[in-house]
Amino acid sequence: MPIADGIGAVSEASAGVLTMAIRIFRAIGGFSEATLTVNCHLPGATVDVDEGIELSVGAFNAKQNGGVTLFHVQK
């Protein structure tokens, strides 16, 4: 099945896991350190992950399974 997202070439599409350390600025002032993880699964991928995102801020953890993510690796 072709991938048409309008961002990059189909040959650059890739599955995988992206984990980023981020800083969240609170509306009441101050900030919190957090981790944002994005999982991308494509048919035939060697990485077996569930599609979705996860945000961890201290003891708080929010996870969304499903959705559509796609990474592009420039060649």
C-alpha cells in the first residue's frame, strides 16, 4: 500500500520509536521536565510497537494507542 502524506518520498517512510526529553511550561507559571514518546508501526516493520503516543510528567502518564504516525528518514 503506498504512503501518501505529502511530506516526503515513500522511500523515506520509516517505522520506529522516537523518545524526546521536553520541558512543559505550565499555565500557572514554572515548568516540568517530561518525556514524549511517539511510536510508529508500518506493515512489515522490524520494530514491533503499537501505534500511538505517550507523555510522562513525573508520576503522571498519559497514553494514546492508535492514530496515525509516520517518520521520514532523509537519505
